[in-house]
Amino acid sequence: MENSDIGLTPSELLNFIKTDNNIAIYDLRKKEEFAKGHIKKSSLVKYVEGCLIDVPKHSKIILISKDDKQSKQMTITLRSHDIDAHYLIGGINNWPYRLYFTNISYVGTEYL
């Protein structure tokens, strides 16, 4: 599969957020970065290179990272395990819409 088929533009992701109840959005950044601004309905997950993240197999998975390097790499890995995964092209740096902020103490010490 071409990388262009698995990457989503910000407007495509926004459309999924508004219309698709069967998506799971995972943010791969550090919790401090997540607290400073994240996409609505996203959850923080710890990214460890070479390790597979635990995701629901029957949902559309959208991965977010600072740029799109980590999320693209993890998307390709998840798709090789027959998981419907996509990434945000350009990462959070390319997101032109509203971000949600969280007090870092509410983010907690654990990742999903």
C-alpha cells in the first residue's frame, strides 16, 4: 500500500472526528507535549520504537506525532498486522484547527 493511501490530511481527520464513531485517535508524543495541545478525542500512548502499541483491532486507528515520522512508521507496522491504521500527514505541527489543553497533572504518569 502506498504511504499516500494511509496518510490523512487535517481536513480528512476532522471529518472522521465529526462523522465516524468507530475511530480511535492515539497521540504518540510525550505527555508534556500532549498537555500543551492535543486533538479532541485523542488519547496519549507511549511510543517505543520497535514495539507494537495495543490498539482495538476493529476500529479505525489514527496516529498523531509531532511531525509524521513516528506515526507513519507505527502506522505501517500496525497495517502489517491487519489493523486499519492511518496517520496525520505532517503530524500535530500541521494541524490548523483548535487544540485542547490539559493541566499536566491531569495527564497522569501512565500512558495507555
